[in-house]
Amino acid sequence: MEDKILEWYNNKSINPYTKRKIKENGVTFKKLMKLYNKFISEKTEISLETKKIKLSPLDSIEDIDIISLNKIWEIKNDIKVLVHDNLDNLITYKDENNHIHTFEKESIQYLKNYNMEFHPITKVRIPQNVLDSVNINIIKKEKTNKELSLEIVQLLTHNSFFINIEHITNLSEESIDKLYYECFSFFKANIPQSKLVQIQNSNDVFKIHSIHYPNYPHKTRYLLNSFLILLEYNDDLVKIMACHIIIGGLSIVNKDIKKLYPDYNFTFN
């Protein structure tokens, strides 16, 4: 067919199959022109497809999924090596600045669930086709303290505060008590009274007095849930204040956080 249709295009007055003359814009002419256009269209699509460069997770700027914190690649013997255990679960894309990023599908869904259309670190918009490519129903279950800590770290990262999950999960019981005391005090002193009442009327946040907190049976979970509620609160001022409260409290009980933000000025009343 390819030879015949090209033969006709070079001499449009002759039907290449019957060798008879045909009228320009006649029925046969139009059929042959339609075949030719289809042939060219398919050739163009194939050509464009072969020119597409398949993005690899190895090209990702980050070596981890910054949402789940799962490792994507690492360097072994001076060579980048993929280490993620499920490559089919990764989505790699190039942003408008030609930077390449990789996320797990669940992380894309997480961003969608929280209406986050921008990369949490670069603040560059994630292509719509990437967001549209994932539609996962994430079943909600009671989260472990580690999972709650991970979500807190992710939300802090979204607001440009970068800490590791271990900065929370490795805290001693004594440090947890002190962290609650400090954050309880910061919360009461710095959230406007009207807003504080509004928050606590609809959420169980810092309602346990710091005097009674050390004897509370599930105190770590309570503290983490309080952090998470504030970080997800539908008020940008509260979200930002929550970041200050958490980082401020952690900097008092964790020397690594103090080192991470040595010049950070926490201004509380």
C-alpha cells in the first residue's frame, strides 16, 4: 500500500491500482487522498513516538519520594542505582523548568487529596496529566505513631520546614512530656483567643493541661494528633503558626533541630 499511495501522490491523475486516469477531486481521487493523509498521519505519529525520551527515575533530582520518604535511587560505587522495590508504582515527570521528579502513585494521590498542585519543595506546578494519571482510593485506618509522625514531617516540608521523622520518633518519654508542655504553652499564648476557642470547640487539641499530661495513657498519640489537626486546619494563619509551634518546641527538646535552625528567630508572646 505504501508504494502505491506514494506512486499516486507523484502522479495524481492516474489510479495506481488500475492504471486508469482519474478526475481531480473525483470520488476515486478523494479516496486516494484520504488514504494518503492517513498514511502520512500514521508515519508522523510513529516518528514522534520514536523521538520521545522515556524519563527514568534515575533522572529524578531527589533520591527519595519526598512525600513517603521511600528511597528511589542511591549511589553505589559512583553509579546511580535504582533501589525502589516497585518501579511500576513510580511516576516520573519533567516540570516546566525541565527538572525531573519522581513520586510514588500514593504520594500523587496524597497531594491530590490535599489539593496540592505544586511540588512541595520547588513550588513548581505539577503537570495536570500527572495528577490525572492517578486515582487511588486510599482506605483510612487508625494510624500508628510513626505514620502520624511521617504526615507531620510531610506537612512541615510542604511549608518549607525540613526535618527527619526520627527527630520525632526518637524522642524519649521525658522529651515528649517537655515537648507537650512547650507546645501547649505556645498554643495558648499565641493563637488568638477567639480562634483558639473555635479550634478547640470542634477538635480535641491541647485540651489536656500540661500538669496532667505525663499521666495520660496515650500521650504521644494525643500530641501527634494535636500537631496534625493544626497543620491541616482550614486557616493558613493557624497552619503557619502550627509550624512555628512545632519547630519551636522541637528545637527545645532536640539539639539536632536547634542545629538545623540555628538562626531561626521564634517570636512568641
